[in-house]
Amino acid sequence: MEKVDEIKRELKNIQSRRSKWLMSNRRKNIHSLFNLGINPEIALDEIYTNLSWKNYIAGPEIDDHYPPIPGAIWIFGLRILETPCYLKFQDRPNGVVFWISVHEAKYPLNFPYL
């Protein structure tokens, strides 16, 4: 499957840059991590260790904010400490992997390749 290969390449690509992962300080993210009893670094370590192509939901997409920030946006879902979490990151041209969303899923997550 061509799309699965693209997802696997993207994950391998971002995992090779773990030192450039940053998480947004959005209130929703911070609140969810507090409820899980972990800090952002632990959350990112969990994502790094456990995220696979099977967790894919959508992407790559372009940024829909004005003005748009360059870099493809990808959406995944992952259970972190048994809690279903919604993950959205932007793979920016400067090498930063910016985790826009790392929070408890508000709605059921649909994984198209499971």
C-alpha cells in the first residue's frame, strides 16, 4: 500500500529527529498531561516509543491557519497510559517536529488502516 509506505517513511523521518520535538503549551495539552500525571517529556517519550503507522488517522495536510505555517500536518491517535489520546504534529521545514495536540481524545478515533 502506497499510503502506508508514506506514513512509515514519515514516522521514520520524525523519529530520527527526536531531539527536535517540541510540544505546544496549549491549555488542552497541559491539562490532559496533568490528568495523566506526566510531563511533556514523558508524553513525547511515550509517543516516540509506541507510535506506529497503525495509529495513523489523517495527513499530510496543509496548515489552515492564517497566515499558514509551512510544514505538513499529520494526525494520529495513541493510548498513553491506557487513555486514548489525539495527536497532531507539524513537520516543519527547519527540522522541528511541533506537536500541536497531545491530549485526551474528545471523540472516537478512526484508524483507516486497521
